[in-house]
Amino acid sequence: MSFSAPTMEDLKQALEYIFTPSTPVITIGLLIVFIVPILVHLFITRTTPYTSLPYVLLAGPSGGGKTSLLTLLERGDAPAETHTSQAAHAIELTVSSDAGASTFREAAREDAPGSHKKFYLVDTPGHGKLRGAAMAQLTGSGSGSGSGQFGDKAMLRGVLYVLDAATLDDSLADAATYLYDVLLALQKRAGSGSTSRPPNAVHVLVAANKIDLFTALPASLVRSNLEAELGRIRQSRSKGLLDSGVGTDEIGSEEQDSWLGEYGSEKFTFGQMREFDIEVDVVGGSVLEGNVDKWWDWISARI
């Protein structure tokens, strides 16, 4: 059986058919326009591993219980023995997306019921000289543009600030100073969007750990003590600018950049952070006793 080569007349008829408006041609064109992008998207998403997971940052002074909390949530039964962290590290956890696993203990099981969403819980060192790891995650000053060590800062969903409520009377200044830096970084982040669309809201939970101990302050006192100390730090830093010899014209902008909360206010309260779409809650718990369900619920609501 022989086939003759197409003639110019055949090509002309084919082109006329393609370019002449008709129902079949329009239908095929629309199918190509809508279906091909969907097929390409499905191919890419199925062949490319999903690495940009949302994450929650663990921050706070050394000895507060951050790493113990991380191991408790990972294991689901009891925290492991830990040592002071020297470097930031992350674990992958899951939260229920359909209330199938309502507690962190259920979510930690390999056969946890229901559907789940993955996220990273990022533990950072609390020592004064090593806190740059947490700040890098907040500001996105890692190796890539807008990225910290464990992902794009746009994927940050919340900060869990863990402190020891049993020793807060002795460590209040240090705990509040670090918290001031964390909140100020989030405040600046809220106004740093390069487009008209603001960055996603990042809220903070102050986890008052070791609340089971006799010397522990209740969550309400932890809150009021921190607010008062943050106010003192704010005034001190403002005075430091005035005494630094900075030109009068420059003081206003620099002071406003480093002023936490409502500019010019006499007293600081966590409620002032709502102006920057930041909610700050203080909730007590105990890692050693496994009393962290309220903290887990807070994390789950962020993912």
C-alpha cells in the first residue's frame, strides 16, 4: 500500500480548516488551554518532593525546657533526657486536619487516626551567644533570600517562647530582653512586606513551663511581670539612643524603629502588639508532667 506525499493543495485545505472558526476547532483549542496546564501542574507536584513545610519556632532562655518539649511532642509519652542545645535543629511532626488525633500523644503514633498535616518544630539554642539562630529564622537572614536555616520565613506560623516559671523572679531581665528582641523582629517583619500584601500573621505563645513546681509563678503573674520588664527595657533603650550622640533628626526614626508596641505609650502591654497583627498569649504548663495539651492546641491552630 503506497502513500502519496501531501500536495500544496492539501496543506492549504488543512490550514484553512484550522484557522476557520468552527465548533470542533474552538473546542479542541479550549481543551488544550485548560487541560495542559493542569497536567503539567500534576506532573510537577507528583515528581517534586514537598520541602516547604510550615514551621513553628521554639525560642526562649536556656534551661526553659525547649528541647524537652520537642522530644515530648516527638515521642508522645515522655520527654527524653536533654542537654543545653548548641545548634538549632528541627523535627517533622503532624497535626490532625480533621480532629482524628486530638492530642499530641495521638498525633505522635504511627497509626494516628484521621488525616494529617506536616510541619517542622524548630528548636533553637537559648544561650545568649547562640540566639542568632532564632533571630535568623525570624528575619530570614539565612543562606537564601528571605530564608532561614529551616525554610522561608513566609512559612513561619508561630513562635513558642518557653521559659521557666519557677525561676522567673531571678531570670526576669534575661527572659524579657530576649522576648523583646523576638517581638521587635516580628513587629519589623509585619511592616517589611515588599508588596501591598502584608506578611502572614505570626503569633507568640509564652509557654510558662514547670508550673507544677511550688516556686512557679502563675501564668497571670508571668504575664504582668514580663509586660512591666518589657516596658522598662523599652524606656532604657530609648534613653540609650538619646545619650548616644545620634543627631536630633535621626533619633526620631531610630527610636521608632526600636520601640516595641504603641509608639510613645507610657506602659507596655502585650495587647499593643495587635497593632502589628501579633497576638501574644501566656499559658502555663509542665513538660515533665506532660501537661502541654494547651500548647499543642495552640500549635495545631497555627498550622
